[in-house]
Amino acid sequence: MSKKTYEDLMGALGRAVYFRPERRRARDIFSRNAGAAVAIGDETYALFDLSLNGLSFTCVTVPASWQPGKEISLAVVVRGQSAYRGRARIARVEPTGAGARVAVALTDGFVDVTRVLELDEDGQLDDDLGAGPEPVRARIPASYREAVERAVHLAQYYRRALARHEARQRHKGREGLERLEALTVRAADALRPRWRELEHAASRAALPLLADPAALRAAKEYTETMLTPLLIEAPMIRRSYTKPLGYPGDYQVMMYYYDNAFEGDSTFARVFHKFFVEHPLSNGVRTRKDLVRDLITSEQERFAELGGDQAHYRVTSLGCGPAREVAEYVARAAGWRGHITWTLIDQEEETLSVAFHDVHRHLARSASRGHISCLNLSFSQILQDPSVLDATEPQHLIFATGLFDYLREPRAQALLAALYQRLAPGGLVAIGNAKSPNLHFWSPEMILDWSLLYRTDEEMRRLGARLPEGAEIEVVLEPGEAYYFLLARKPA
Ligand SMILES: C[S@@+](CC[C@H](N)C(=O)[O-])C[C@H]1O[C@@H](n2cnc3c(N)ncnc32)[C@H](O)[C@@H]1O
């Protein structure tokens, strides 16, 4: 499955302005054994990305003659076979930490990407049939296999039992259907402590694997083979695992969290859907939303104290998703002094539409003055060209939840510094991030293939390393204790 990282998500402007045949990262499209490489003369280099008419590769020592404009002959090699052979012109040589990345434009012919991928898939089939599951199994400690086996047994046992009781009720017609609701609640109550205990045991068994990438990969593959398919009928699990929009945590998943209901077509699916939206990280999504809603309130009151009825309070949410905290603020506030403008930014157009309609519905009923403006942008565009936000004036509160947990430290530090720059004097930036250490990473990481960068208190503080002197920094834990918040205030 090709998964996009949050850094790959470009927003509308990116797609419109920078359109070119899609460049796809080799690590995202090829299997581990593909050995995707570029052969030039007697040397081979690791392929970095590939499109119809161009590619780039990494190179430790770049020959002096490789200047932009120079023509070279090359071959793209996958699974030891030449998938393309032709001439190319060097477009760029970009230094990296370990040498350089060389980008070339193909000058005769094009790469048939579909065929190249097929070559790899055929090789993968040979691997799958030849090696079988034993190498994966052998890579995983017995304690982890036992934890997964217990989870598989529990899931199979209750799937069978609940299907039988569900069928019994369905046979009774209307009366039975009413009883299904009670069956679901009763089953959830009975299973909950067992499933939670099992999640903790599996997290503990998985902890040592976090330091061993090959074992972690094998354990993920094992869990996704053994357990995920048993749970996939639960809507939350299906959407989180299959990632239909290409990335985890899309707006539909966020809505599942916020609705926190029994959903699904069978009692078993409804129970497991609920367990996953009750998971500590999911519960924390709701409690962090409350924290942000309260921050919107307290900062508004603070600001209105100074500015009175003419005050124009400005709030930005980056990676806003459905913007539930804003909708709740507007719905709950009996009214506010002055004027509020919310700027909601997300790379996903569909989520902006959901957010806009939800917030707008409440604003239309409010007697207070408020305005909502949606920007279909990626944070990468903000980093590349901060002027894309010039139309928005300095902000009094900027927050991001469910975004920094995907960004490595240098990117996260740069983004925080860029957001801080957008603050008005006295303004506050609030960044949420999943907490480390914890004993709940197992379900998202291993069952859902949903990786987060969990951060310690110290790592949260380090995000502020590029803030100017004078920034007042604080790290707080939200009430659900699953997410830290870094709060950085600009001096007034
Ligand atoms: C996990 S959701 C969190 C949504 C919301 N903040 C919340 O807590 O309910 C992450 C959101 O970030 C958005 N996102 C991901 N990558 C982004 C990027 N590069 N630029 C802007 N938004 C991004 C996604 O579209 C998604 O709506």
C-alpha cells in the first residue's frame, strides 16, 4: 500500500501551480527487495524518485563532469533487470547530508512506470511463493507472537459468539432488533477490560522491537496478516488501515472520534469500532479538542479585555480537519465582544468543506460577529513562501493538532518558527503532539499501520529551538494525558 506522509500533501495551490508528471518516491512504490537503481557506466546508484520523463538518484561522490545540462546514458534497473535504457540531461545536483541527489530529465523516450512496477510485483510474487511466511515469523520474539495470538483468539472467539447471538435476535424480527442494541452494549462492557489488558500486554511485548527496524517491520507484517483482517469490518479500523485518501487521520476518521458511537454492520464490528474510538489516543483527540476550545475562549476574553467591542480577534487552525473545536466554541459561546475571524487551513478540500459548513451553521445562529475563511494550502507551501498567508493579518491564536506528530524535528522546528512569526504581539501558538512514553502505541502502529512521532516533554521543548529569544514557552498535558501541548507566547 502506498502511503503519503503529511510532508507529501501539497494542497490545491501546489497541484495547480507546480503541475508536472507525478514524481513518485522509490521507497513508496517499490518493494523492499526491488533493488531499484540507476546504472551509469559501471556504477549503480539508488533510485530516489521516478516519473514518466524524469528521475533522481542519490550519489555519494558526484563526478566533476556532471554539471546541469550534461547528457548521460543511463538504465533504470529493477530486480536486476533493465526497465529503461536511454539518454538523459542532468537538471540539478543537490547536496545532501551523505553526498548529493542528482535529478535528470529523460531526453529520448519515457519510463513506462506501470511496466516497471509490474516487474517488481512479479519479483515480489517469486519472493512470496519462495520464502513463505517463515522468515517473518522467525524474526519476531515468541513473546510478541504470543500476544498477537491471544488477540487473534479473542477476536475469533467473540466474532463467532456474537454472530450467533446476533442471528438469534435478528430471527425475532422487530423485537429482536431492539435487543441488538442492548447486546452491543453488554458485549462491549464484557470485552473492554479484556481487550485493554491485551493491548497493554502487546505494547509491552512490542517495546523492545522499536529499537530494531527489521524486527519491527516483521512484527507489523505479522500483525497485519494475523489480526487486522479480523477487525477490518469495524468502520474506524477499515478507514484507518486502508487510508482511502492516501494518508492516516482524514476527516472521516476524525468524525468517528468526535462522534464516539457504536458504528458498523455487525455487533462485533460495532464493538471494535467503539474500542478504537475509545483508545487513549482517540479519547485524547476529544480532550485535546476541549483544551483548544477553552484556549480559544480564554485568549478571546483576554484580548477583548484590552480591545473592547472594537477588538478583532484572529485565530488560525493549521491542519484544521473538521475544526470541531471552532464549531463547539461558536455553538457554546452565548456571544462574544468584538469580531472574530477564523482562518482554517488544510491540504484537503473535502475536510475544508465539512469544517466550513459545520462552523458556518453555528455562526449563522449566533448574534455575535464572526467570519470564517478557509485556505486549501499545505504547510510546505507556507514554509516555502510565507507570503501565501499575507492576506491574513497577524494572528492572536494559532494552533495545530494532529499535524506535528508526523513531522521530524527540523521540519517541526521550522514550521513552529514560521507560525510564531505570524503572531501578533501577545499572541499564542499551541501545538499538540502525542506523548511519549506510552503503553498504547501498539494498536495504531501495528494493527492500523498508523505511525506517529510520539514526543517526550523534553522533545516538545526542543521544538521551540528556533523561536526568537523572549518567546515564553510552556509544555502542558491535555486532560486525557495522551497529548502534550507546546504553548509559545510572543511578548506583548
Ligand atoms: C489528524 S487530522 C487532525 C485534524 C484536526 N486538527 C483535529 O484535531 O481534529 C490531520 C489533518 O491535517 C491535514 N494535513 C495533513 N498534511 C497536511 C499538510 N501538509 N498541510 C496542511 N494540512 C495537512 C489533513 O488533511 C488532516 O485534515
